[in-house]
Amino acid sequence: MGIVDAVIARIRPDDADAVDLRLVQLKAGSGGLTATEISRLKHAVAMLTTDWLLAAFDGETLHLVPETSRKGTHRRG
């Protein structure tokens, strides 16, 4: 099973054109965070891909540019 349970995104308060992302693992009960889980979360961040997408609605159709079949090419890490 994957390590990431949720993604938190926010527009940075000091730069409206920048976004902060956080990959989250939810913990409940008495289960603690293990070194293996920390390592997997760090690896998930290193494997994160980013790209841009423009969505334009013309009243009938939602157009996505570039096409959504294109994979992201930018990598953080």
C-alpha cells in the first residue's frame, strides 16, 4: 500500500504564483511513526513530478492544454 494518504496544497502567502505541497501520512491511535515510514515519505517527495495544466471552459466543453495524456517532465528532489 502507498505511504501517502493525502496531499495538502496552498498558495504561498509571500508569492501568489508559488504553491507549497505537503505529502501526508495519516496516523491514528497509538501507532507511531517508524524510520521506514519516514524514509518512504522522503522517497515519495523525491519522486514527485510537476507540470502545468490550463483548463478552459467554453460553455460546453472543458479543454485541457496540454492534453492530459502527456506526462509531467519536471522532477523535484
